[in-house]
Amino acid sequence: MKTINIFGVTGSIGLSTVKVLKQHPDKFSVNAVTGGNNVKLLAQLAIELNAECAVIANVSKLDELKSLLNGHNIEADCGEDGLIRAAEREVDICMAAIVGYAGLKPTITSLKHAKRVALANKECLVTAGELFLAEAQKYGCVVTPVDSEHSAMFQCLQGSQTSEMEKILLTASGGPFRTHTLAQMKNITLAQALDHPNWDMGAKITIDSATLMNKGNELIEAYHLFPIELDQIEVVVHKQSIIHSLVQYHDGSVIAQLGTPEMGTAISYALGWPERLKLDFKRLDLFKIAQLDFEPADEKRFKCLYLAKQSVIMGGTCGAVLNAANEVAVAAFLREEITFLAIADICEQTINLAQSRDIIINADNINDVYEVDKQARIIAKSLL
């Protein structure tokens, strides 16, 4: 039986992970679970999973967590320090599913104490890709991708040499505004942006999917995860979200991974690799789908995708600057303080100002990334 920590258990990836684990109670034993603010759900899941420890990021809710766990012999902890203590628990697998930059510190800590990190958090690679993977190699921690797109690439590469890979085709649904003109995008409401046509996700990642920043982040992740150049990654809009990604080889063969638009398969593969765990989830019906459509991504209408590519070209801590600006801008949009198109504008302006102030540097260590993130957030907030 493998021991597992689930960081971000109350989020969409965390809850999908719980569904997978419940289908294999003989294979996994839960050590620690963490959540952000939903203390009642965190306590409920900790009890259901018979976890040893539960951590709530919101310090003010520790007493409530202790009360909810009373009598269940589950340790309660809180805050960033509590997340780090949970990450320091020796386990076989860490499911890294905390959303956003907040997941960076506990996930990097987990590289030292877990044999495998199932990586759902995008920001670890977007903000500190080279440093993160160097730490994984240093401690012998295996990183398996959880994002459906990177899981698809990972699956398509099984049995082949990465040196034989010619191109990665990264698919994108195109989000709810795939066919909108820039003029139409000027009047997009929060409710419209939160209404994704295919995927059921949290608010932050749903907005990122609407701006295609999510796809930009995934492009940066693919660049770090696989030995490939930027010009060998092509974003393809595929509105049905059935093909999760494709790998083209130097003999002309193209291998694709298909599945229904849910996360169970990618999660189970990240946990079970090199084996496949049996899942009682909905199966893909190609006859019902009947048609698969593809079109190029428009970087003029979806500037966040362009900015993600530019951050790879600029290198250094540009990814950290871009991520910080995007988190600030998306939070403002969710509060309905800025327009939808302003998200990309703030990201672009933050990068330009950060570059002019020599904030984009080649980071020597993770503390450099933390400082760059701090400075970039100050710039982005000044632009609201």
C-alpha cells in the first residue's frame, strides 16, 4: 500500500483524486490532506479518508477544524508553516494540487520527502521550472504530470525515445470565447467567463482557460517537462476536448491520447504509473462524438498565449513575473474591478515594467523567485 499526501484536496483536482482513491482502497493510505478555506469539506474528507493530518491554509479557521475533527485522532494544523510540515512527511506520493503560486513552497518541499510528486500545480514549472526539476533530480523524486494535456504527452511517449519526437501538439478547447471578435470581448461579463463549455473547474483556472493563459502555462510546462524547443510545441484549438494532446515523431507518425473531458484518467495514471489503475468512470463514445474539429490558436485575440511564449523566449524569471501579474489581474476580474481584456494588458505591462527595472533575472535559487514574485505583484497591483 502506498502512502499519499493530497495538497488541495478540497479543489476540483483534489476531489477527483479522492474519487480515484475510493476506487482503490487497497492501494493507497492517506497521510495528510490540505485545503484553503473550506474547513468543513476538509474535515469531512480527512475523516472519510482516515487521514493522519489535516491542514487548513486559513489560520483563522484552525479552531473550527480542531472542533470538526474532535474524536477522530486526526492532527490539525494551519497556515503556510502547517503546509510545509505536511510536505515534510515521508510518503510515497504527493498529489500537488494547490491552485496558484501558493502551491510552490509546499510542492518544492515535497520533492525532498516524497518518492513521487503527481504535479497538478502549474505554477511550479511556470515560475521556477529549471530550479524545480533540478531539485527533483537532486532528491531522486519522480515527477508525473496530472494536467490532462501533459498526461496525454507522457502517455504518448511511452515505449518511444524522446529523441524520436519531432513536435508536440498541445490541444486547447478555445474556451467560451473561441469565436468572439476582440470587439465582442470588450463586453464580456464575469458570469460569461466562468461558463466553460467543456470542463468543470475552479474559478481561477476557468478564467485562465477563457483568456488562454491556462494554455500558455501548459506550453511553458511542456517546454520544461519534455526535451523540446519552443518552436516544436504547437497549440491546436480542438473545441470538443476529446484529444488531450498529440506527439508527432520523426517518421511522420502522430500518436494521440483521447478521453472524455474529466480528470480521473490523468490523475490515476500519475498515481499508478507505470501501471494503469482500473477506473469505473464514463467511457468515450466516438460514435456519439462523431466529429473532431481543429483550428489554429489566435494569439492576437488571446494575447496571454503570446505572452507565455514570449516569457519562454525571454527566459529567467519572466515566467514568475507573468504568473504574478496574471494572478493579480484575475483576482481583480473576479471582484469585477477590471474588464476581461484588461487581464492580458496588465500582464503585458507588468512584464515590460519588470524588464525595465531589472526584475527579470536568472534565478540562482528559489528565494530569488520568491522576491521576483513579490516585486511583480507590487507592479501589477499598481496597474489596476
